[in-house]
Amino acid sequence: MLFDDAYFMREALKEAHYAFEEEEIPVGAVVVLRNRVIARAHNLTERLHDVTAHAEMQAITAAANHLGGKYLVDCTLYVTLEPCVMCAGALYWSQISRVVYGASDVKRGFSRLHDPLLHPKTEVVGGVMGEECAGLMLEFFNRLRQ
Amino acid sequence: MLFDDAYFMREALKEAHYAFEEEEIPVGAVVVLRNRVIARAHNLTERLHDVTAHAEMQAITAAANHLGGKYLVDCTLYVTLEPCVMCAGALYWSQISRVVYGASDVKRGFSRLHDPLLHPKTEVVGGVMGEECAGLMLEFFNRLRQ
């Protein structure tokens, strides 16, 4: 199948590579509606001096802008790293249908919490191309240490 | 004392009134550094069709922009309603020193969760001018029902 989760995660990974090249923690995201990418974004917290500029937050804003409405029902967010609490909170408000992430974030990922943060109607899939997504993060932090 | 928490909460309430006039859920926020307001914002989720446009999120971005750095150490956020999970997650990343809120949000406030969401170094004060802040919310929702 052409348009499977791995296909769109590769699109999110392209965004993560842009972040990497810009010396940002390499996280990328896309929002997909009926097999069409309607928003792309990558982490820009350093360039914008803004802790809210995570890939997911920008992708949510861009997708809502594209749709002309704030709810992302029927949309799927693909993101290379498990969303943090802030992004999970934003995804809750958006009522997005699906969240697919690559690498787990054992330190700041939303799923480490006891409380459920996403909307009960939101389906979550983790680990899609997880090794590739985690590998890019590791490469970034290894370079920082050199 | 002139510059106490009630003084700055009144500034946040002014912002909440702007939201009210624009038919947005009336929540306002200011960020204060050494008794100076460095950022002001009010909820714009309807006008911008954007679930991330809470008063707090915009105030965090504006304050970081003012400071030229993403961390809000030594700053205090005053917000008329208890922050939600998204905003608490953003406040965590900002490492803000203090969060002062007015009305409690028993449904979506961050403190209803079992997990601590804010940074351990962040001091939290709730209920400052709580009646005025809650009263404005009630007035808004009563009008909607009419």
C-alpha cells in the first residue's frame, strides 16, 4: 500500500532532517487528511527563542489554518518523536482523530503520565519507523557532545 | 503595596475583557519581570481558528520575544483562569518562576491531574481575584445561552 503510516512518517522525517540541518532538535511533523499532507512543520524552538515552537504545535496551527476551522477531526498527525505534555494538550483541544509517532520519549513523552492527556476519541499508534526517528535524535545529541 | 499580585491580575483581567468584547472565552494573561509587564495577551482561539491561541501561550511567546531568549526565569505569569494541560506544558518548558491564576478550572485545569505538570521550581498561587475572574467567565457563558 502506497499511503501507509510509514509513507507519511517518512514525510515527517524529512521535516526532522530540516530541523537537524538548522541545529534544532530534529523533530518533524505532518498533518494528513484523506491521504493528503495539509501541513508540515519542524521544531524551531532555538531559532524562534520560543518553547512553544514544537513541530506539532506549528503543524496543528498550520492545519487549522488550511482547513479554516480549529478542529482537526478526520486528520492524522505524524510526528517523529512522541509528543510532550504541551503538544498532547494541544492535540486534545484539536480533537484530532489519530496521532502516529515514531520514537518514544521516555523522559518527556505524554504517555509516561498516569493521567490520559489525549482526547478519548483520538487513536494513538507509536513506534512507526521508530528506529530511524530515534537514530536521527541520537546522531544530533552525539554531535552536540563532540 | 502598589505592585502586588492583585495589581497585575487586574492587568490580566483587562486583557480578559478584550477577549469578552471579541466574543472569545474571556481569559487574559500578562507576564511580569521585576514589576514590569513585558507581555500581554488574551484568548484568540475563535478569531484565529487555532486551539493553541490561548492567552498564556501567546503571552509566553511574546515574553520570550521581548527577552530575546526562550526561558522565562525570574518572570511571573498572571492569568485569569487556571492553565490547561497544554499551557502548563508550555510553562514547564519556559522554566517560569511563578504562575498566579485567578479562577480555578475544575474541568480542564492542570491541577486536577495526578501528575505534576509544572517545573518543580515554579511557584504556583491560585485564587487571586478569583471571584472577579470567574464572574467574567460566568457572564460570558450566560450570554451565550440567551
